[in-house]
Amino acid sequence: MSQNNTKKIAVVAANGRVGSLVVAEAVRRGFDVTAIARSDNRTQAQHFLQGDALTLTREQLEGFDAVVDAVGGWSEDTLHLIPDAAKHLAKVLAGTNVRLVVVGGAGSLFVNPEHTMTLAQTPEFPEAFKGVANAHQQALDTLRGRDDVHWTYVSPAADFQAEGERTGAYTLAGEELTPNEKGESVISYADYAIALVDEIESGEHIRERISVVSK
């Protein structure tokens, strides 16, 4: 926590759909927020740093309570950005007290108590999402190999709804795919942003992967 008890955070890829909602949620709570993006600032953040996730330096990120990695990718030529950003930001923040909170994927969630099979490994998992799931898995594997970074990886539910409503309610879960009371694995981007900012506030899951699902 910063000396004045105001959380000071940076959101990388802040102009993205998840990143911009994280910024909005953090600003709503009175955080001191710096948006980081390659193009002009399109968020509600009080401060802006134009930069690329893969070239940010230790000096640029020091002094924050947390850095949010909201880097995404969907096409073949951009999927590598997901693990590359996590790897670079972990390297930059290694040995510091700055938390790295990563917007993760659902494909890496385990579907059995033995933790031997992930959602992405099941026969029903859509082929169209395997590339994204693999990229997010690589990012998580990178973080799991670091004991010198205060990282937290936040997986959404399987059905991650960009246009879903902001209900303000969610269930916090762990490494396994967890359905809600209706038997569904779903959460909106807006409720996911609430959960992620809650995690920044609580700081309860250092070097852990957590997951969130709607009520």
C-alpha cells in the first residue's frame, strides 16, 4: 500500500476491453491509476504512459502497488503477446514488492480433483479457442516458475461475456473449473474487473492462480 493508503496501480493494455473496465473500476474506488497503452489513452485513468508491454522498464513500473497485465491476443500473429508480456513483466518486476496481477484464461482450469486435465484438454473444448488457451497456459506456466515475483493469475469462468451485465456479485474459486448455483461457468467482463480489483485491494493470493464465476 502506498504511504497515503491510496492504491497506486498501472494497467498494461489499458485500452482493451478488460483493461479499460479494470481502470474504470479502480478509478471508481479512488485508486491512483496509470493507463499504459501503445496508442492514445481511451480510459478514465488519471495518468497515462504510452508504451509497449514488451519494452516497459523496471524504472517505469517502480513505485506502483500493482501492475495489471491485461494484454490479449486472438490472431495467430498476436497470440504470442500473451505469454511474452507475462514473461517480460515478471522479469521486470522480479525482486520488487510490486504485485503483478495477470488477466488469465479459463482453459487452464482443472476439471478433475487430481489436477491432471485442464478444460482445454477436454474433447468438448472448441478448436477455435485452443490457440488462446495455449497462450494463456504458457503465461501461467511462466509465472508458476517464478518465486521472485508477487504474481496473481486470475482466470475467468469458461463463458467470459464481453457484453454481460455488471451485477457486482461473483464467487471466488481456485484452480478448478467451478460452476455457479445454476450449474453455469459464466462471468461478465465487468464483474471480472470487480473481482480483479478486489484482489488488488485484499492481496490475499500471492503466487496463486484464482478464478471467478458469477453468482
